[in-house]
Amino acid sequence: MKPRCHIVGPGALGGLFAFRLTAAGFHVSLIGQHPATQQQKLTLLTPKGQQTLEFPCESSNTKSPISLLWVTTKSFAALNAVTRLSHRFTSETVIVTLGNGMGYHNALSTLVSGRLVAGSTTAGCSSPNTQTRKLAGEGKTRLGWWAGAETAPDWFANIKDTPWCSDWESNIEQALLEKLAINCVINPMTALLNIPNGQLLDNTHQHTLATAIEEVAAIFNRLGHTDIAKNLPHRVGHVISDTAQNSSSMRTDRQRQATTEHEEILGYLLERSSGLKEKPLTPLLCSWLSALRQPYPNQ
């Protein structure tokens, strides 16, 4: 019998993982706020071709229990989305979250008594229309218990050998912090300049990029994460090169004049920095956060 799972937030990333989990042997159901039909047909476009599948859809008001819930909403919407489903949780429900940034994991974990799998993915996917998902980059997905337990859940065996899944993480918080550091550099800069990732390496942006890396690294050094700080220049350059043609999610959101995840990414890091006895100087990062907090024109 196929293991069952639900995906809340079936946008670009959620749609991609609906296909991935189906291929891994799961019976996948999608949860939307107001599903128009009981089935949703999605097409996934990849460099190797395309695939079309129909997925059963449920509303948050459905009463059947949820055993495994993948949360692929924007990070600022995750807690509300999951809370609306809490009446369907059992003593064994597990939540998997793939959102950017940090600061919301403890609240999610409380809803399921610690049974939270935190995740980080570098997969790139866009949504040209409501029925189409377009893969931009396979990426890697890292998963681990938020509470730090080393033993993976049984269902992880279904995905551990897929090309997009990394080994089980015994310290997922470290992995999330590593991604946070990179996102604090790339996402705000590409969003505010309205450029794809690869253009960050242009000569005209080199000084700003180096300054951003320096300020983020300074915070991580003061927080005691010296390895993340030391490796940041290399990792930022590597990610930019690997995703040169891609747009960051923050840039895409700003192009649509939608809410971005700046608070969960840059806001979270600067808040952590503000609590330090010796706070590093971060004028560039602070100016970015201030700009991202400004309302869009005509709003």
C-alpha cells in the first residue's frame, strides 16, 4: 500500500514536490484554501520532457486525518496554513517544511509535539500558469528532525536514493543556517536590483556583493558559526554560478508586487545580530531590509 502524504501550498515548489513524491511511491493529495475541484491536473516541464498528472484536492476543512504533511507555502504563511489543519493531526502526524528563512520552526514543532522535519532545498521551479510547473534546477533537498534526532523516519527510505535528496541530516539547523547566510546575500540584492542571480558577478556589482558577504559573515562569526562565515564567499559564488539563469524567489515576488520573505531571511539575521553584545556594523544589510519593508507603489 502506498504511503499517503499531503502538500499544503501547491504553488511552484509544492507542485514540483507533488510530482517528486508521486514518483517516489507516495499517494499525494493537495490542500488549498478554496479548491475549485476535487482533482487538479498539473503539467511538469523539465529539460527531459513533460509529464501531466491529476492530483486529488482537499480543503483545509476536510476532516480525514493527515499522517505526513509537506508544507511548501511561503515561510510567513506556514504557521497559519498548518494551524488551520491542526484538527486533522493525530499523535503520529509528521510535518515537513521546506520554507526559506528561519524563526518559525519552533511554533510549527509545537503543533505536532516535536514531530517536525525541517528542510532546505535548492530546487528551482516556476509556475507559468495555474496548471504548469517548470523545473529550473534539480537542486538538492536536505531534511532532518528539528529536534535533532539522528534516526530518519521510515518514509525517508522512499526518497533517500532519488537524485534530488541528500542524506539524512543529524543537525538540520546547521544546514538551515548555511542556506540562510547565502540567501541573505543573494535574495535581497537580486530583488532590489531586479536582476537574475548570474548578474551579481558583473563587475558593476562586485563591490556591493563583497560588502554584503562581509557583513553577513561578520554576524555569523559573532554568533559563533565561524565555519559558515569562513566558507560564505566560496558558497555564494558557487550558488550564483550554478543558478546564473534563475531568479531568486524574492525577486520573483517583488516583480509580482507580492509579499516577500525578507523578514524570515534578512530580518531574522539582523534581529539575531541586534542581541549581540558586540554588534557588527551592517549598514548595507540594514539599508536593504529598510528598502524591502517599503510598500509597493500604489499600495
